[in-house]
Amino acid sequence: FCTANSIRMQAYAPFGSGTGISANLTDETVTQIAQRLARTPAEVLLRWALQHCGSAVLGSSNTQHMQTNKGARDFALTPGDMAAVDAISGNGTANTHFCWDPSSVP
């Protein structure tokens, strides 16, 4: 719908929210991708959001986190990586609000 109507999506809190942040950053799928790419799990989740939405709203006052987040612009996830992270939502191990499916919103 959004693409067909030239509506640009923006990720808000792409690492998850509340207690789900820790679950998302330690999710086995995310950590395996991060290790393979020599990236942090945060960079993987941010890159996933950027490739889906094109932009993301981050909130950190930690300058080290800000520097790490900039690294998400320096690589791309494969279609397989994207599909693997897409599948995290609702798998019972991570924050189920991590990946909203806009097609299911009335």
C-alpha cells in the first residue's frame, strides 16, 4: 500500500521497545548475522530497518552507541538476511512489536 501510494515509512525504535530491546539484540538469528558480517547486533537491526524503510528514528545519549549506529550505513544485508530478520517478529523469542506488518493494520 505504502509503495503504491508513494508513502515513505520510517522506523521508530528499530531495536524494539521496553524489555524487548535486550531480546532483539541477543536473538540468535541477529547475533549469527552480526558475527558473520563482523557487525554488532544493533548495526544489523538498524540496517534491516533502513533497508525496509529508508530511515529510522533512534534515541541515544550515549556517544559510543551513536558512533556504532553510523556503521549501519556501510554495509547491506542480503535478501536471505532480511527474510531471516523479518521472521523474528512473533517467533516467541524476541519482542513481538519489533516488526510491525502494516498490511495487518485496519
